[in-house]
Amino acid sequence: MRILLVEDEHKVARFIQRGLEAEGYEVDIASDGKIGEKKSRSDEFDLILLDVLLPKKNGFEILESLRKDKIRTPVIMLTARGTTEDIVSGLDLGADDYLTKPFVFDELLARV
């Protein structure tokens, strides 16, 4: 399974990447919203893990744009923005799941 991780915090991205790769997943990382959206459109992924608070373009904007263009790759929002309003917004925009930081890696793994 090939996963795109769109995360600007280097330590968080490396932690997630190492954990998922140890479970046999292939993980590509994009460190800002523009690169993440470009990769999600130009490469084939089985899943996108998408932060909300990103430089250059936020995760909600990326998700909205992908869904508008009928890109149906499953998306799990992975973000510190955990208000009910944020969660509902992400799900309404087409996210398949929403996990707030900080999180337990085993929970992320179960959702993947």
C-alpha cells in the first residue's frame, strides 16, 4: 500500500513514516500544501494522510480541490485542529476519517 503523508513538521513526518514503513507500507512525504496537492494529483496513492495547518495551502483547501475534481483517494485528516467544527468541516469536505494530534500510533495504524 502506497501512502502520501502531507505534513510540515519534520519530526512528526519522520515518526509516522518510520512506523508505517516498519509495518510494510510505502510512504512518500510532502512538506507543504502545494507539493502535497501536486503529488496527490500526479502519482497513484492508496491513502493520503493530510495535515490541515500547512504552509502554502491548507489541508482543507487541498481536500476540497481534490474532491471537486473527483479524486476519490481515501483521506485521513491528521491534525492538531480538533474542535467539533474542524472535524465536521473535514468530514463534510470529503475526508474519510479525522484523527487529532497528539495521537497514539497504534490508533493511526488501525485507521490506515
